[in-house]
Amino acid sequence: MSATRAALPAPTPAEVGALAFAGYLLGFIAGGNQGALIGVAAVAAGMLVTRFARRVSWAQERTGVAWAAVILALAVIAPFVAEGDFRITQMATAAYIAIGVLGLNLLTGYTGQVSIGHSAFLGLGGYTTAIVVNEWDAHFLVALAIGTLAATLAGVIIGVPALRLSGPYLAIATLGLAVVFGPIVKLHELEDFTGGRAGLNLFAHDLGPPVDWAWLTDARWYYFIALALLIVAIVLARHLTESAVGRSFRAVRDGEVAAAAAGINVAATKITAFAISSAYAGCAGGLLFLLSNRFVSPESYTVLISIEYLIAMIIGGMATIEGSLIGSFFLVYLYRESFDDLSRRMQQGDDMPLFLAGVVIAAVALFGSTLVTAWVRRYGARVHPRYGALALNAALMLCCLGLGVAFTAVVRKATEGFLDLVTLRGALTGMFLIITVVALPEGVAGMLRRLRSLTWGEMGSAVRDRLTTPATGGDPVTPVDEEMTRADFGPVEHMASAGRHGKGG
Amino acid sequence: MDTFIEQVVSGVMTGSVYGIVALALVMIFQSTRMFNFGQGEIATFTTFIAWSLMLHMPYALGFVLAVVIAFGIGAVLERGVIRLVEDKPAMSGVMVGLGLFIAFNSISASIYGPEPHHFEQPFTGGPIDIGGVTIGRHSAYLFGVAMLLSALFYAFFRYTSVGLALRATAADRTGAELMGVPTGYMLMLGWGLATAVGAVAGMLVAPMIVLTPNMMFFVLLFGFAAAVLGGLDSAPGAVVGGVIVGVTQNLVGVYVDDLVSALHVGSIRDPNQYRDIVAMGLIIVVLALRPRGLFGRAIVERV
């Protein structure tokens, strides 16, 4: 483990910049200008703390625990400082999405089975929960347990035919599953249970807290349910991935034949992964029902949900637990919220958006520069050492300029009412997704892991290496980075590479 | 019986559109081993371009220009994006496809808005009557274009040297390269052609269902069903698969009611609601029972 960590390449300025930007934007959404400053300051402080912590050996081992404790404390305090129920529900949404993304990650990230059908499992969990509450007037947690169980069973049932499929074939079959879910729920024959096209509205059912404490409002109660379940989900996933089951997941992902030769029951492993993953999805679906005003409809569980979760998983980082959390925050705060907020603030005539546009330009350019670097790596064999680097720099600057102008034009148009900025979020998200797949396969979580090895000198040399690498044709300086971009979509420390490092040491 | 023939004929006509969407998917799958989930949305985008072009020029000119633009988009995407993930695991391809899907959907929506647009029909007028079977004029046009396109592609791949080079690239990249085939350009060409075919499908579909940013979503799904049904490495299979899906959909819509009452399991209130379920169920069943499809070759994994 330590060998792997030491070999991680230093982060590039693009990545540090992206992190600062994330802090800025999250803060801005939460609390306007002051929040933005606090967000950037928090990111800087976090980086400094991690930077110094790694000098002390015991702290190096415990930084993870310390971070977890700080984040947990913040999560508990948050609903009492947040302004209004809307923000609390938003945090609860991030929590339940994290459960769903974590489940998807167990199946797709750890076991390598692509699923675009997760929305169907979410829907099954959500509908079962709602129907149990509606028909038998059960307590929400009981209904949620039944919903989770139903989704688990469906996972086993779907997992069996899925055994024959892999890669893109499985993606298409699960896509079919996700698409079929809506029409099935809408069937007139099932209308008595599901409410058909209109959905099932249980607003009249009181699912609030069982005790009558003034501070425990409905929104806070929902939030704490979601948070508690998220903690359970994280702990379970952690134990699972570090146990023999988790190792067999990764072995199946890295090579089915090799795993079978090593005595792993591939079929049983895949079905287990499907079952556990759908259990997580069912739980998330039930919470989605609770948090969307106790309402389920076919439109709550469309295939777009599956795609969103996949995006969250990829951008957060595949086969990492913290990546699922980061991804769900990205989804809720940047994908769904920031653009609504941005366009609203712009309509109010706030002059902040111009500054914000500048920051977005910078972020897009930084991410874009990562993509350009990938291009140069791909096509750079013919590039002259010195002039190649110069050309790349020029290309980067042009890229920044072009994107900046384009974005400003888009913002201008949006304010004039020609373009709907909210609808453009898909374009930016799709771009981020592609860039993440191309240039940052280990996701934000992998990038954060690399931030641990941050020093200014290393950062400088990282830039230099990235600029000069294409000229030499090979990649003599950062072999681990190369391995991560090419060999595997997963985390650095999966079994195969651990074995290789072990032999080398 | 007349209903039956009419339903089959109309199923064949709609199915031919699924067929050419499937053809585009198969072309991309053969050359780059990825499912282009963005296919439908790129087609929608180019259909919107065609719509704005046709405001200023006649149908035929706008049609051709849009196809050329689509070809350019496809070629640029292959060179700029797809080539960066070609040697990565299959999952990267799926993700890039989803990225294209969401990006192009959002671009269409933000430029042209969510409201439906009216797309011009080249042939208007009443339905044609052939031997007691009535066919809509646009359906006939659509079927004709689809069949012409399939024939052209067949001839192109079968009888031209570029077509041969494309097939060689798809079959064995390294081998083709050693034989002097510029495989890089061939991949660009393949993507460009596939995107152009998608654009044609989009422009054929648009008058039947109104032109909106989400227009192609279900068409793409049925295209996937057709491609999977026909076998992912068989171009004729894709067209046949499309026809099968189209006919199945229509027959299910008409006869599911009779079937259920014949089986004495109750009655059905709205037969049309089963169309999509059966069509999508077909994908899952075919994949589970015969993953290589009806015409495809068996997938052999080398260890």
C-alpha cells in the first residue's frame, strides 16, 4: 500500500485549480459571496493540513479517520445552521444519492459489470416502499426494509440472465430494463397499486418523527434517516470491499478466467454483486420517495437517473467509496443546482455572475488543458521537444481564450433570453464526463489521493513532465500514471498492481 | 386479414427506420467496438440543423447539406474524442457514448428549445392504395430511402476498394495497417458515414413524430433492439432486425388483446401500452438466449 501511495504522481495545477473551483462554487451556492470565500479558504486549509499531516508519520496513517470525523461532525451540525428546509432536503438528497451511487459502484466499479438499469431497481424500491405504506399503513422504515428486500430479489433475478453478458452487451440489456420499468408501472392492470401514469401521492400520510421535539422538524428527521442509512451503507461497503467477497469482486473485474482459475465462483460473485447493488439502489429509491414529498411516479425513475448516477460514479472515482460521496455531491450541487442558481442570480441582475463566468471559464480551460495534454500524448510522437512544448502552451492559451469567449457569448445570450442556460448543464456535464474518462480515469477521488503528495516543487516537475513527455515518445518519468490511464479503469491499489509492486519491493 | 397485412406493411415501413439506425450502430460497433449511445442525439441535432437550413432553401438541398454536416461531426468526434479512448476498457466507450448523449441532447435543447418544431414532408397528399392496402405517402418515401440507403451501403462495402479497406479495418486493425490501409482515416470515415446515416434517419423520422430534442430517444432504443436482434457484426442483420422490431411492435399493438382473451387470463384495457414493453423485452430475451443475435458470429474471447 505505502509503495503505491508513494508512487502516485503529484497533482497538476489544473487539478488544484479544479479543487479550488469546486470549493468556490459550492460555497457560492450555499451562501453567496461570503460563502464562496469560505469555500476557497476551506479547500486551501484542507490542503495545507493534509500537506503538513503527511510529515508526521502517525498523522499520515490517521488522516483518513480525522477527515471522516470532521465530515461527520459537519454533517450532523449542518441541518441546524442551514437556512430553511430546502437546503436540508438538498443535503438529504445528496445523502440518498450517495447510497445509490455507492451501490452502482459496487457493481460497476468493483465488479466491472456496467449497468444502465439502476433506475429500475431504484424504482422498484421506491414503489414497493410507497405501496407498503399506502396499503398497510406501515411505518416508513419497515416499508423501506421491504422495498430494499424487493429490489434485492429483483437483483438476483436479473443477475442470472446477466451472467451471460458482459461489457457493452450488458449495458444494452440493462438499458432495456430501465426503459421497460416506466411502461410496466403505467400498465392499466396495475393502476390500483401503482397509480398508473399519475403516480402515487402519499402526501396525506404522516411519516414525520415519532417524538414531538421542537427541534426535530420533518425535514431534519428525513435528513437524519438518510444520513444514518448512508453511514450504514458506507460501513458495510467498506467491510465488504476489504473482505474476501470484495477481493473476488475485483478479481472478476480484472479477469474472469483468471478469477475462475484461482478458485472463485464467478457466477456466484456476479449475482452477489447484483444483489447487493440492487439492495443499495432499493434503499435509495425508497428515500427518493420520502424526500420528493412522499410521491412516486414513473417520471421519478427514468433512465436519466441511471445515466446521472453513472456520471456521478465516474466523475467521483470508480471503485472508491469516497468517490461515490464526491460524485453525489457533484450531482446535487453542481449538476442540478448550480445552473439553476446561476441563471436565477443572473436574472436578478446581480453582477456576481460575470465574475463567476470568469471562474467557470478558468475551470473549463483547466479541464480542457488536461484534454489537450491527452491529445498531445496521443499524437505527440512527431512533436519537437522544445517547440512542441511551446506549441502546447500556445494551444492551451488559445483553448482558454476560445472557451472563455464562447462561454461569455453563451452567458450574454442566456441573459438576453435566447439560450436557456439551465439546459446547457448537460453539455458541460457531458464534456466533463468525457474529459474525466479520457484524462482522469481515476476520478476526483483518485486526484484527491494524489493531492497528498503535493509540494510546489513536485507540482512544477509534474507540469514539466507532462509537457515534455510527448517529445520523448515514451514516458520515462511517471510509469504509474501511465499504468493508471491505460491499463485499468479502477483504483491504483487493486490486486494486480499490488502484486506487481510487492514483487518490485 | 386486411388489418393484418396493413399492420405488417406499416410495421415494415417504421421498421426500416429502426433498421438504418441499427445499421449506423453496427458500423460504429464494427470499427471501434463501442455502442454509440450518442447516435440518436447527434441525429436529432443534425435534424435541427436541417430544419433551420430548410427555412432558407429547398428540401433536397437542406437534406444533402445536413448529411454532409453530420459526416463532418462524426469524423471530428472520432478524431478528437473516440480515438483517445480506443485502447481503454469497454466501459470507457460506454461512458463516452453517454457523455455524447447528454451533451448533444442539451445542446439541441438550449439552441432550439424544448417546444416541438414542424419538420417539412417532401411528399404530401393522401395515402397510396396498392391492391387494397393503404400506405401513407411519407411512409412509402421513408421505406424507399431506407432501402436505397441499404442497397448503396451494400454495394459500397462489397464492390469498392474503400469499402474493402473499411471492412479490413473492422476485421483486423493491425493486419489492415500492415497491408497499407490508412486505418486512422478509415475509422474517421466509418464514424462520419455512421453519423450521416443517423442524420438521414432523423430527418425521415422527424415528420412522423414532432421534432423535439428528445425525438430520437425511443427510435435509438429500438435501433439498439434491432442491432442486437440482427447480430452486432452483421449489417444486413441490422436492417432485418429493424423490420422484425417494427412488425412486432405493430402486431403486439393489434393482437395482444386477442391473445390474452384466447389464453383466458383476463382482458387488456389498452393494448398499445404493451408495444414498448415487448420491443424492449425482445432485447433482453435475445441477449439472454442468443447474445450473438440472429445473424451474428459467436463471440470468442481469447485469454
